[in-house]
Amino acid sequence: MEQNDTPQTEQPVAPAETMPSMEEMLKAAELKAQEHYDAWMYAKAEGENIRRRAAEDVSKAQKFAVERFSNEMLAVKDSLEAGMAVQTDNIESFKSGMELTLKQLSSVFEKFNIVEINPMGEKLDPHKHQAIGMMDSDQPANTVVTVMQKGYSLNDRILRPALVMVAKAKE
């Protein structure tokens, strides 16, 4: 047997890959399951908080939706009360004050898109008008000849139809 002068170096042996034990695999799966459960619980709580906040926002919006309108109407009420407090024998002065208050009210209506429906001479529109009777007239049939009460719409939605009398069809 011949001896080699070169030192023999041992090749590093790769450690044998060991399969994780069942306990280790179970612990890893339990940790992952706990992470997913925690994330799900957080998302569920966040969803409930969003729903609760949205419900509170809707409730506040319903309660205070007319706040701006109400504040504007208070000025009209103040004007009416001031007019009633004035002691005057002059009907023209009283009428002038009422006209100013009516202008103020019309301004509030305009600001909030409340539109007057005064259909005198128009064809009857059952979506905007409520006919309460018919009368003889020179106007074509179903034409509004008398407006008993004006109607109003809010943002193109009818608040109150106009109460009208319409022309009868000629016989």
C-alpha cells in the first residue's frame, strides 16, 4: 500500500435533511392559523366600526339636514314678528313691510331650490297640478283657468301640487 503525500481533506458532508417532526409542523400550522384568525378578527371589528360610524353619520344627516334652511327661516320669522310689533295706523306702511318679508321668504326659497308652481293658462299636468273642479271657459279643455293654491317643488320633486280649476270640454 502506497501512501499519498498529499493530505486528504475530507469533503464536507451535507447534513442530512431532516424532515420536521409532526409536533413542529403542528405548531407552525397553529401559529399560521392564529395569525389568520387575528387578521380576520381585526377586519371584522374594523367592518363593524365602519358600519357603526356610517349609521351615526346617516342619523346626524337626517337630524340636521334642515339646519341651514331653518336658520334662514328664522330671519323671516323675525321680520314677521317685528312687523307685527310696529304700531301704525298706516296700512301702506304695514303692506310695505309685508312685501319686504315676502321678498325675504322668496329669497330663502330660491336659495334652497324651492320653486313656485303657478300654472295659470297651462295645460293640466297631473304630476304638478291637482284639479279640484271643472268650469265653463273660453279656454281649451283641461286648461287651468283658476289657481286656488299655488304648488311648490323642491329640486324638481313636487312638495305640494297646485290646486286648480280646469276648463270643461265644450259640448
